[in-house]
Amino acid sequence: MSELCLTLLCPPAIEEKLLDLLLLSPAVTFSTSRTTAAHGLAHENLDQTEQVLGRARATEVQVIVAVAEKTALLDAIRQEFAGAGLRYWVTTIVETGEIA
């Protein structure tokens, strides 16, 4: 089965709601999340502190998803988070496994 890594970058305010959606999705086989800093976002979308620092606080979520499930998962995310400032990118997974 071919798998992809869907990386989502979201504002901290929607982190829990996004994680809840992903945890309830049968398309998601594995995920991780972490606090990060986002660079290159539109200046007007940053608060005053972020404008001074030149970076925005964000949560990065990486999700392993089957190629066949990607579109449906992204559609569900788009429907739930339209206008929330969520960014994403998709990368191919060459290999995955567990070191036992």
C-alpha cells in the first residue's frame, strides 16, 4: 500500500480541534504533533509579538495516510477549517516500518 505524509501547519488556537478530527479519522494510521515556528507568513496575519520576532507560533502535525485516502481527508479538513489559516504539504513516503 502506498502511503503519504501529510504535514499540517496550524495556529495553536485550532490545534486541539484538528487533532480531534485526525484521531477520529479512519484514514489516519499514525500521526505526530509538535510546537514549531512558522516563517514567511503574511505580515498582516501575525500578532504584534510575532511581527517583531518575524515568526508565528504554530503546531506542526504529520499524518501518515494511504494515497487513496488523501483526498477525502483533505476535503474533511477543508470543510472543518475553512479560513482558519491552516497550511499543508504532502510528501511521498519511500519506506516506513518499526524497529522492534
